[in-house]
Amino acid sequence: MHRHLSLLRRRIGIRASPTDDDARALSTAITTVRGALSYTPLRHPPPPLPHRRASSPIPPSSDAGFDSSSMTKDDGFSLLTSLWIDSFRRPDRTVTDLSTHLARAELWIIAFQKACADDTGSYVSRYAISKSALEGLLSLRDAVLDGRFRWGSRLEFFIRSPRDRLDISSLSKRKLKLLLTTTQPAPFQDRIVQEVLLMILEPLYEARFSQKSFAFRAGRTAHTVIRTIRRSFAGYLWYIKGDLSTIMDGLKVGMVINALMRDVRDKRVVDLIKSALVTPVITTAPSDEPVMKKKKRKYQKKRVLAEDEPKPDPYWLQTFFGFAPEEAEKLPSWGHCGGLSPLLANVCLDELDRFMEAKIKDFYRPSKSDVIWNDEEEEKGNTSWPEFVPTSGPDKTRRMDYVRYGGHVLIGVRGPRADAAGLRRELIEFVDRTFGLKLDNESLPIEHITKGIMFLDHVLCRRVVYPTLRYTASGGRIVSEKGVGTLLSVTASLKQCVRQFRKLGFLKGDKDPDPQPCFRMFHATQAHTNAQMNKLLSTMVEWYRYADNRKKIVNFCSYIIRGSLAKLYAAKYKLRSRAKVYKIASRNLSRPLKEKKGMSPEYHKLLEMGLVDSVDGLQFTRMSLVPETDYSPFPRGWRPEHERAVLEYLRLEDPKTVEELRRCLREEGLVTPQEYVSMLVWNYKRNASPLLPLAGEKEEDELGGVGEEEENGEGSMRAAQSM
């Protein structure tokens, strides 16, 4: 079988950009080989070669409901957990033994489950995987280990998708040519190999990546970037915003492999990724696409999705994807790497993160007259209100910070503009030397905070405030003082929101935007349409969760969507104007609208009988209904939950930590939280009582009573227990 397929590929000689010679070669090859080749999907591997690894034994069983636990030694998730723990235990080591993980069948089963979930939209239990699928999965694993696997194969399949019902042997010459010369989605077996490589490499690099990078990483979303900026960028005057998104389009293969081999020295894994980058991807230019004859439009029935076919994204989700900020629009896809490309992009850009971290340390110059940041490790100020910076003298501490989201970087500088210009010059030289990317001053503009800096559709600006600062002085006295300082404001961009609505067709006009009817939902019921838009509004509320103007921006989105639906209902039910729609359906469009013809029974009667759906009104039609901005403090040195769990496990695994806990128990004993709070309150009363001003005999008697009880140890214990 392999010999015939190799002959077919050699006889056809298809290239990435097909020509007329390819078509003639294809026709000749099919005529010659068609009789000898009755192709069936390659479910079983070819005869084993001398150097080939033996497959895991598969016990005889029926094809349906084959038990995959009989071929695995350990649970796949336990294996991944140990891989994460080992990576965080020794994050600086050079890895040379990844092939042992690549040969584990447990990881291949998990990768198959993830690929099936992406392809069919449903999860496949490990106990429901068929015997033929497991045989193909093991054949694919052995082909990867032996170096026989080829990326982007159109004819050789070790395993196929459960949805793939295509019989290649029954295809005509024209369809076979289209299959081999036009753009096709990535084969199912390629996605399985990508998932396995991602599961092996992700924990290794997550332990090494900088804490300044946030895109394409688990738990590090755009919200994390916004909270980090609010927490750490207060007080910066100059900002450098850089766009390196051209790196996402692709780098030279040598650069990617060199960045990968700094930490991974496993030849089999490196060669597998290199072949994915080098193998050409067959793409079809728009002019080469076949011209289809125009057919007269006729009535078509609604297509019913198959059971194993994934459902398309709902309308509200497609609309929200249109609101993606500029920094999140581009997703890297390098060669045949597919889902592995974002990780490889972060591997290459990690060198930039390390360079900027070194610059942060070199740039720091403390000033004693500055009220904050006069210590590199410890920062002063109100940690519960980090966006507020008190005023200081003319001599300020020189300091900078840096974050990266995908291919976009943001640098904040506290100091003169000349320092920011010098930093920009060094950054341009580093990017040119490392990535071969030519940047200029226009691509890395330096802007002052007063002009407003746009990042992730949020505007960073500052304003002078005069707050009343309250703090507890010695002796428990509460002191109130009038202060002055600057406040870092992170607000959602209303202009950008209007631009996105206009792009999606919800608005028309620039100066006075006018809502446009949403005709995509014309044939949907009022209940379904309102439900879809409520989901969109709920998602918008969550997206603008940390914006200072959250109420204003969400209320504006609700106004645009409500006006769009009112125009849609006016056209659908022939009510001529939005005013009539609001009069019948109320402000939030919760009352049902009915057509004039074919008047049906009352809505309430149909609702009681369960013949119609209840109509939910639109949310957030008033600004008071929008939730408040989330100002919860963002801790310093924040890490995602899964990383915190791994680090806490490693800390508890350390013998020094266990010994320290034992010593603490021996010396202080085991104290419940309630007893600890009682002890704190009692110690506060006991230590603060002599410092209170004596204003009369009554207070003296009270203090005396406390003192008498304090002399007796049992009395203090009773008081602590009674709290």
C-alpha cells in the first residue's frame, strides 16, 4: 500500500502552487494506477520494519466500546500533573528526554479526545473509543517515533476523524485533483500530533516564561493585563507602545529552531517540529479557484446538522468576536504547527521579555525625595489603592515597567523623555538583531500619559485628585489629612466601541450614530432574539469589568442594541417606527409583539399552556442596573491558580517547610482562627488602654476593672474565650 502511494506521489509531482503540468501528470498517474490501487483508509500499519518499536498489546475485543484502560499503565492526567510538577521543580534544566513522554499511549488518548471534541463538538470517553481508532492511534504514534509521519498528507491516513466518511477510492479524477491541489483543513491526524506536542512542551515552557507576557497562556487573559497595568503602571509619565505583530505571520525556520533548542535538546521532538515548519502548505490563490456555474436561486430547506457535527457559533458569540481588540485579532499559524504555533511564538518572543526584564533592573535609579519606589523590591504607598500616586519633589525615581500581549508591547517610563527615547533606540536595535524586523520611531511612538494611551480598547490617562487620606496612627488614633496626587484611570474607549458597532452593521453615521436594524435575526422569534442579545450584553458587561466607565459604556451598548432591535421589530411587525414598538413592547421590549393578520389567542393564555416562550426583556436599559466597576486589589507577584497550586505543592514537599511547620506547632501550639481573633482583640484592648485619655472617674473605673481582670491570668483567658 505504501509503495503504491509513494508511486502515486512521485508520478503526480504535486507542488504547493499547482500548474497545468501537474494536472496532466495527475491524469496520467490516475489512469495508470487506478486499476492497481483500490485505496482504503490506512487504518492498519504496514509490516513492521527491523528498527520499528513494538506497538502496545491490544487484547481481542469487539470494535464497539473497547476498553482503553487495558493498554495504558497510568492515568494520562496523572502523567501530565507529574510533568508540570517536574517542570516547575527544575525550571532551568535542559530537557533531553521528551521522547519517553512522546511514546506514552496515555497522552495520545487524551490528544485524540481533544481533537474529537474540536471536530465533533462532543466529548468522547476513553471507554467509548473503538478498537479500530485505538489501532490507528498506536500506528500514528509509532510512525511519529520512527520518523515515517508526514505532515499535511492528503492520502496516507493512520487515523481518521469520526466525521470523515470520504471514500477516496470512489472519487473521480476532478475531485481527486481538487483534493490534492486546493486548500484543505488540517488532517485529523496532524491535529492529534499537535496536541501531543503541546501537552509535552507547554508545562516545560510555562515554568520558564516571563511573568510579563500574557497572551496565548493559560490563565493570563486580557483582563489580567488590564489589572496589571492598573496595579503597576501608576506614576509613569511616558509610554512606548510597540506593534510586533508581523512576527505572528512567521519567522525563519532557523530562528524558531534555535529558540526551541535553547531548552529542548531532544532530536526526535525538534526534528518533528522542524518538519512541520519546513513542509510546504498547499494553498490555492483566488484566481486558481474553480469557477462554479451560477444556478438559479430556489427555495432550500433548512439543513439539519448530523449527530456528530459541531453546532456553529450562535449569533451573539459571532457578534462579540467582532469586538476583539486590535491586539487580539492575529493568531499565529506557522506551517503545519496549527495549535502549537502560539506556543512557538511565545518561545521566540521570550528572548524579548528577558531583554526587557534586564532593562528594568538597569533603568532603576532611586531618589530619596520620592515618596514611592525608593526601594527596588518594596514599594510604598497605599496598596489597596495602587492607582493613586502622591505628589513628590522634582527629583523623581527613575523606573520602568513592561507588559506584552501577543505581538504588542507596552512600556511605561517614569523619568525624562530622553530616557524613553534611549530605551526605544535600544529596543529597535535588539529587535533588528534578534528577529530581523525593521522598526522605526513611528512604529514605536512615545506618548505622554496626558494624551491617553490606547491598549486593548482601554484608554490609560491620569487626572489630579485631592482625596482625604485616613490612616490609623500610633495609639489607635484615626487621622484624616487632605492629600494631592495623580490617579491612573483605565477607561473603555467609546470611540472604539462605536467603530466596532459600525463595522458589525449596528450603527450608521459618524457624528450622530443611528442604530440600524439587525436583519440577521429577522426570522427568529422575539423571545429568541431578546435572549441572544441578552447574552451579548452579559458578555460585554464582563469584558468591561475593570473599566472606570463601565456603567456608561455598557449602557451605551444596551442603547444601540435596543434601538437596533426596535427597528427590526418595526419592520417585521409593520409598526413603522420605534416609538410604536416601545409603546407596545415597553422600554425593555419584554412584552410580546404580534402581527395584525391572523390574530392568535392572548399571549398569557398561550404562555400558560406552554405553547410560546416567555419573552425576557433586554438587560441594562438603565445605568443604575449596570454593575459597578471591579476595583478588587490585584496582588503583587500574581500567578494563575494552576501555577499557584503547583508551587504550593512544591513548597509543602520541601523538608524544610515541613520541619518549620512542626517547630511552629511545638512552640505555639494549634490555635483555631476564632481563638486567634480573640487573642488579637484582647491584646489590642490590653495594650491600648493605658494610652487612652482619662476624661473622668467613670473611665478610670472602667480601666481599673479591666486592670483587675488583667492581673488574673484566668480572667484574661475567660475574656478571650468570651469574645
